Amino acid sequence: MKRWRLWASGPPQSDVCGPDACFSEGGKGIHMQKRKRIGRNDPCWCGSGKKYKDCHLEMDEKLRSYKLRGYKIPSRKMIKSKEQIDGIRTSGKVNIAVLDYVAENIRVGMSTEEINELVDRRTRELGGIPAPLNYEGFPKSVCTSINDVVCHGIPSEEEILQDGDIINVDVSTIYQGYFSDSSRMFCVGNVPEENRKLVADTLEAVQAGLAEVRPYNRLGNVGAAVHEFALSKGYQVVKEIGGHGVGLEFHEDPFVSYVTRRDTGVLLVPGMVFTIEPMINMGTDEIFIDEENDWTVYTEDGAPSAQWEVSVAVTEDGYEILAY
């Protein structure tokens, strides 16, 4: 789940920080971070308890060299410790189990409120808390987005799954203080072949993005890979909504766009955790938000939309999926 955002000229870039300073994007000035200089034998800034020289010193030196060459460097807030990633992984196991439970029970004739009740009950049985509930006023424990709903569909007793529907179920979990987030598409009953293909191709688009997740690649290449794949299949990608960092909070930096250019964006480094969750439309990429509930986003032309979401950590040699 992500709170949707609209920008007149595309999403803004977050402040980009090196080991010593933060530089505001868009030419709006520079602000400097105040920070005690860390010695080689001091405790590392990540909180691991290790000496700096035995932890993040080597990575910080590498990041300084990239910064001098003009690369955008992630802030330290974007980089999780091993212990934090362990916590996010455990939260992700709960999230995966809840979506597995939905997969076992979803059926024609079921209301989306029943899905909400399944998710809420199973999450709590496993010791978690549904992260969407009351998040910025969202009234339910899960998002259920059917057919032309792009995202943030609100479960309802009146909304009944029909034969031929496609639905995205977006589950987010807080477990022992750590957040995880993933969603899956479900084909309900006898779904038209072109809609099934949209669902399958959208999953492949996520996989194309994942193939770009590795240390010292750039985040823009993830979005570009998704976009290029979707366009090759004749689809459009929603521009205004994207992925996000996750783990210590529900939504963190960086913002993950899926309409980026190659060789742009923040550098990917081990310890970053974010979602890949493109919304891919069969028709136009234009969308609108329901003015009555101020949450649910629809395709402008009424054509179907699909989305899969994974939470992924950048590792020393590639990536690890923490929730799917």
C-alpha cells in the first residue's frame, strides 16, 4: 500500500545525502547536516555495535567516490542494519502468510469486506497488526482493488466478487515494530484472456525491475526496466504513484517511480529496502481519485489495471525479496 501522490511535473526527488552533507534537489538550495565526525574505532553510525572500520567505513568511502563523480547518494536513513533487515524479514513472513491465506479463501461471491475480515483476523492471529488500518484515515485493514481500480480500493459488504474479475489484494503488516508490504493479483473465476495476460505481464514487469536491483546500480534503472517492459507489451504505466522505502516506517524514502530514465536516480547500496509495485493499465495511463472517499484511484477510461508488489532488500551481491 502507498498513499498516492500527484505532481504537476513528476515526483520530487528526496534530499540526497552523502556521508557529510545533504543537497536539496531542484536547485532550491543546500542544507548541511551537523554530525560528529566518526573515528575508525568509534561505534558505527548504523547502531550495529561494531567499530566503524569493521562495519560501514568501506562503504562510506566508496559512496564518497561516487558522490565526487556526480552520483546521487542515499541518506543513512535509507540504509538498514542487519538486525533491522532481520526484523523486516520476519514481518514479511507474516505478510506472506496472510496473502497465502487470502489465496486459499478468495472466491466468486465473496465480498471485499470478507477479505478485509480474513486479513485482519489472520494478521492478528500471527501476532501482527494490519498497517493500513487508520493509516492517514484509511478505514480498513487491507486494500482491495478490482478491475479498473488502480489502487486503494476500500473493502465493502456491498462489493461482491464476480466471475471474471481481477483483483489486487494489498497487505501490509507491522510485526514487533517492523513494517512489511506486498500485494498480489487474483483472477476470480473465468477471467477473459486479455485480462489474464495483463495480470501475468504485470508480474513479469516486476521481475524486470528486480533484475536491476544490485549494489551500485541506480534506482532509475529499476523503473526504466519496468516501463520498457510494459510498453513492449502495449500497456501504460501509472506515473503519479510509485513504490517507497519500507521497514522502520510504513512509507520511507526513496520514492520509486516506474517511468524513470536509465542511469538516473539514487545509487542502490546494501541495506536499502523498498517496494517494487508498478500499476500497469491496459488503456490510458490517466487516472482519477474518488472524490467521495478521497482514497480509491481509478483508470480514467475504465480499462483494467493490474499491480503486484514485493518488498526487496539490496544485498552485497544482488537482492533478497522480503515480502511477496
